[in-house]
Amino acid sequence: MKELLEANDRLAGDNRAYFASRHVLAVNLMGSPGSGKTTLISAIAKELGGIPVGVVEGDIASSIDAENLEKQGIRSSQINTCGECHLDSRVIRDGADQVDLKNGILFIENVGNLICPAEFDLGENVRLLAASVPEGDDKPYKYVPMFSYADAVVLTKCDLKEAVGFDSGRFEKGLRAVSQAPVFEVGLKSGRQPQGVKTVADYLRKKYDALKKA
Amino acid sequence: MKELLEANDRLAGDNRAYFASRHVLAVNLMGSPGSGKTTLISAIAKELGGIPVGVVEGDIASSIDAENLEKQGIRSSQINTCGECHLDSRVIRDGADQVDLKNGILFIENVGNLICPAEFDLGENVRLLAASVPEGDDKPYKYVPMFSYADAVVLTKCDLKEAVGFDSGRFEKGLRAVSQAPVFEVGLKSGRQPQGVKTVADYLRKKYDALKKA
């Protein structure tokens, strides 16, 4: 396992150089199954006004997500991990080559898993975690490695807070025990809190602008 | 990885013999983070009328779930996997020894993960999958190993079907492509479809009675 992680980290360095040479901001988007990662990507893409967007889609099976994104005009490649529970640096490079993005933001949608992806650096610039309200307010207490790994947290499906009895204070307290990451709240189905998506897009645009200047 | 799985399978055989010698039906309960596994266990326990129940709780961190179950009078032991993404046969034996159940049903609540636990036989008699409605109706298409591994599926949080636009037909079609497992629908927060829990309890009671007779 140690050797595997070391090999991954070396390739992550290569990916980082590859993204930099193309002026690409790479965003590793992680989260549980059904936390709303694909929906979030298409919503953010609409708010990025003009910045080219590409997606590398990771799944253990199926190409449902990449097909949906392509229908919306978002350039995507699908990586099937054949049962593997995370993406690693090696497969990312293949996926990125297929998307062939320059001067833009590349989302890497990781496999739905709140544990294993936090061990694999992909050479990304930003680690974004989609945590959904129905998963519960206790998740930061239980999935510490992931919540401390993320640079920013997007709390999705906020329109369901009342229906599932989500305690925002409890969530915040658990998160703050392990992380200083900003939290963006979104609720896309109902159209409530769509401004949250704009805030995530602004956050990423700033990172992208800084990278272009560097 | 192959050696690790072989070692696990040998210990799974030992666990199976251990459970049989104690007339214990072991239920490996799997599902995504926040799919409602702990809530389901306490609801089923109430419907099992008289059959002793114990729980081995798996989590990568915290003892929130075991504490909650103990408060409800359900004998529990907590296993922290220290970051590991699944339970394996070795840790199960320690947890089961702590609970020290005889003539009853032992729930093994696996780590919240829709991928990795499907590779590790724990010596259980029944593999139960909690899949929650907010995770989406596309999950059987994407998480094929887990959906084909389960003996029975409990669809939780069914009271949210309308709010999240869950298509039962699509879910069923995806599941039937890989499995003949029965599906039990429950919705515990709203009190709608509580009869679903009774059906799960009946299903487990039958398995337990068969084991006692064997």
C-alpha cells in the first residue's frame, strides 16, 4: 500500500506540471454516492461565464454522468475504474488527454466514496467536497480524513434541511474541529439557494485567475 | 491485495463457524454514508419481539452510533477502523466477542461505503444493503458490485421520493439487471411506510428460525 501511494504521488507531480503547462485549474470533486456531484458541476459551469470547462468522470461502472454532461455541451471523458474505489493519478492523465482542455477549469469527478479518495493526490489545485444534507449532520465527526482533506465544502440539497432534521450548528461544529474550509450552501432541485452556486463559481474563478497570473 | 482477500476469506470461515456454534444469525448491513443504517437497526430491533439483538458498529472514527444504540438498550461494540474503508473478518471476531451474543441476531454495521465492503466476506449469514432515496435512482447502474452482492435491499427515506424526484421504475430496472434480491421500502422520519420495517424484521426472523432448526 505504501509503495502504491508513493507511485501515485510521483505521478500526481507529473499531472500538476501538465495542468500548469496548459493553464488548467484542476478541481478534484469528491463526495458520497448521490451527494450531487454531477449536478453541481453543470450548475457551476453555467456560472463560470466564458471560462472553458472540462470534466473527467470517474465511476466504477456506467457512463451515465459523462453522457449527461456531454448533452449539456460540457466536454467530458469517462473513466471506469472497474471496481476500484477511487481515482488515481495514472488514470487522470488518460482522462485529461481525452478532454484536451487548455486555459480553463477541469473538474475531476471522483468515485462516490467518502473515504478512499482522500488518500490519493491527483495533482489537482483544489479539493472540493460535496456533502449532502440527507447524509446527516454527523458526517464530519465520522469521516474525519475526508473532511480535513477538502479545501472547500459544498453542502448540497439544503432545501431538504427541514425534512430530514439537519442541524447546521452540529455540522459546523464537527467540521470546525478538523478544518477551516469555507462552506457553500446550495439547493438545486427546488431553486432555493441558487446563489450558493454563484459563490462556488466565484471561489473557483479567483483560483483560476491567480493561476493564470502566476 | 489477493493475499489479503484470501486471508480474509479464511477468517470469514472461522467467523461463520463461531456464529453457528452460538446460534447467532449474523447480518452484514452495508450502505453509503448517511443511508440510515443505524436508524434501521434500532427500528428492526423493536420489531423482532423477543429475539435478542446485538450490534457490531464499524466506523472509521467516532463512537456516536454505538452510544446511541446503547442508550436504546441494544448491546453494541464499536470498532474504529482507523481510516480503513471496510470491515474485515479479523476485526469482526473482536467486536462479536465484546457483544457476546448467543441465540440471537447480530447486526454488523459496516463502514459507510458503497464499494469496498462488497469485497470482504465477514462470515455473515445475510448481506443487507441500505440504499437511500436521496442517493438517487441511478445507483444500481453505477455501483454494480454492491447491488449484486446484497441478499436483500432496504430502500430507506422513501418519504423523500417526491421531494427528490426518485423514479422507482428506473431503480427497479437497474437493480433487476444485476440482482433478484427482494426490496423493502421504509420511511422512518415521517412515519410513512413503517410497515416496511416489519417486513424486513419478518424476513430476518425467518432466516433466524431456519438457522435454529438446522
